[in-house]
Amino acid sequence: MKLKILLFSTLLFILPGIALANEATSELTYVLNTFSFLVSGVLVMWMAAGFCMLEAGLVRSKNVATICLKNISLFSVAGLLFYAVGYNLMYMNVDGGFMGTFMPWGADDAAALAGDYSAGYSSGSDWFFQMVFCGAACSVVSGCVAERIKLWSFLAFCAVLTGIIYPIQGSWVWGGGWLAEMGFSDYAGSTLVHSVGGWAALTGAIIIGARKGKFAANGRINPMPGSNIPLATLGTFILWMGWFGFNGGSALALGEAGAAIEQGNVYINTNLAACGGLIAAMIMVQIMYKKVDVTMALNGALAGLVSITASPAAPSPGAAVLIGAVGGVLVVFAIPMFDKFKIDDVVGALSVHLVAGIWGTMAVPFCDSEASFVTQFIGVLSIGAFVVIASSLVWLLIKFTIGVRCDAKDELVGLDVAEVGLEAYPDFQPMSSSKR
């Protein structure tokens, strides 16, 4: 009898402690998930610097200051538009449909402040993480149409892309829309981010046209080397590093052991895919051209990263290498293919983000038994068609109103002088002789 009383008393003492421990664990999970969103979001924002440095290195010196201004301003436009309309259009009341609600985003953490942590993470951390993805999609466009587009015309397109086009197609999958219900799978955005940026860039490159002198009348393609290979290499390293937040944060959790293990696997596969893409591109360029082009190697690494982004958690490390390697090989063939079609892509963004993005999305079923090739194809096709039509309409509207392309004289002198009034390298290239 005394033993029963002792056990009963012990349970009365322990059970409240267990309840408090469970509540503390729930709060800890909430905090860790929020922390993961915030830190991963910072890494993805760091990718904006990577895009900027990559593009600054691959454009000619007379356009470097302009490309820097475009990259930091497009990120600001993305932030404002995703707050004003983008987030809720992508996530609020989609319910299996085609878009959410047109209204500004507002934080709602009242439940967590009252002790209910069932939301899993703070609303502000989620908004920040999703916003930087929106900015990344827009960055893809910048490098492709560089050196001949007007600054304000470019930013006008960015506003529509980040506020309307990107959120609508994003709602179809990540917002719980019709493609999500079909089973379309895109873990971190090979299609939803990278191919979307690629399709928007492709329509822009076609409508704006090529840079003067890029394609000769006799069919010759004139190389226009970038200004700073070390800077482009630094940009690639920054993008590579930022991609760990891009893919790792897309696990959407860190508060449990399974989520932590998943993030670790994602980091490993992301890194190995980049390695595979770079080495495969180097080997292919050596075979085809007898020399290794540094820019091809850089784009090979980026193509590997884009390729694995659709499914970085499911593959084995060996499969991740192969997925990235295929992306690297595709880039080597895609860059001259776009040149052959006289589509002027200054930095190779179409080959990296569009071509490798499509490949990565279609490769998901190889490693994920729940994914379907048919569903993946429907998703790629429908998102591509929507972005092409919507982007074309916006580009044409800008073209026939405020104009989209700078005049021939400004292009010859360089947009740094013509639009910014400040050169990136004034000591090496005086304004009076800015002809390159």
C-alpha cells in the first residue's frame, strides 16, 4: 500500500514536468524552424550579391556600374512588390485554384504569442524566406538582357514579374494550387524559380534583340568577352554558397531530428551536383574545343546547382553527381545553340536556369517514386506557357510605351555613361574614350 502511494505521489510530481517539457519542446521546435528560415533566407539574399558579381564580371567594362545598380535595385523592387501583393497572391486562399488574394502581407503571430506554436514558425520568417526566392527569379533576367536595355524599363518589368507573374505560377504548387493537387514536385524551384526567370529572360532577349555587332550578316558570331573573370568566379562561389540556404532552407523545418538529417542530405547533394556539373562541363569543353573555357566551367557548376534544386533530398550522393553532370553537359551544348538562333544571352542565363531547370524538374521521378514524368511535364509546360505569354505581353507593352531598348549611341558608349553617369573603372577607361 505504501508503495502504491509512493508511486502515485511520484507520478503527480513528474507529470506536470513532462507536460512542461513537451510544451518547451514545441516552443523549441518553433524557434528552430524560424531560425532556419531566417538564416537560410540570409544565404539566399547573399545569392543576390553572387548574381551581381557574376554579371559584373561577364559584361563589358562600360556596363559594369549599370549592372550593379540593376541587381541591387531589382532586389529592392522584389521586396516591395512581394510585400504589397506577391506573398498573399501566392499563398493566401489558393485552395487548389490558380491564384491567391490581392492584398498586402501582414504578420499574424498572435497564436504563438499566446503559447500556441502549432504554426511551426513565425509568419515573418516565412515571408522573408519566400521573398528572397522571388528576388532570385528576377535576377536571372538581369544578366540575359544586359548591355542594351533601359534601366527604368527593366525595373518596370521586374515589378510585374515579382508582383504578379512569379506569385501566380508559384501559387499553383507551393501555394497549394492545382498543380500541387496533381502531384507536381519541385522541392526548391528548378522550375518555379529558375525556369520562370529563364522563360521571362528568353522572351525579353527575343523582343529586345541582340547587342549591336553580336551577330554578323554573314552568320558569324562575334565574341564579346566579359570585363573581369576573377569577379565572375567570385560571383559563382557566392552563388554556390548561397545555394545551401536556397535548397537547405526548403526543407521548411529544423526542429526535429528527421528535418535536421534531411537538411544535411540536401547540403551534400547540392554540393556534389555543383561539383559534377563543373567537372562535366570542363571535360566536355576540352573535348569539343581543345581548351577549357572558364566561363563554361562556371556555368557548369551553376547548371549542376539548378538541376539538383528540384529534388535535392531524395537522390543518393552518386545520383546527385550524375544529375548535376548532365546539367553541366547541357550547358555546353545550349550556349552555342542559343547563339545559333541569334538569341543574345550575355551571361548564359538561359542555358543555366532554363535548360538545366527543365532537366532538373524532369529528373525528379528518377529518384522519387511518388513523382510522375507526365505530371512533371504538365507542370513544366503549363508554367512555361503562362510565363512566356505573360512576360511577352509585359515586354511588348513596355516596348510600345516608354521603350525597352537604349539607342544605338548609348549602347556604343556604354550604359554606365549614358544612364548612370558613373563608370565602374574610370581610371582604366576614361569617359572620353569609352568605346569598348
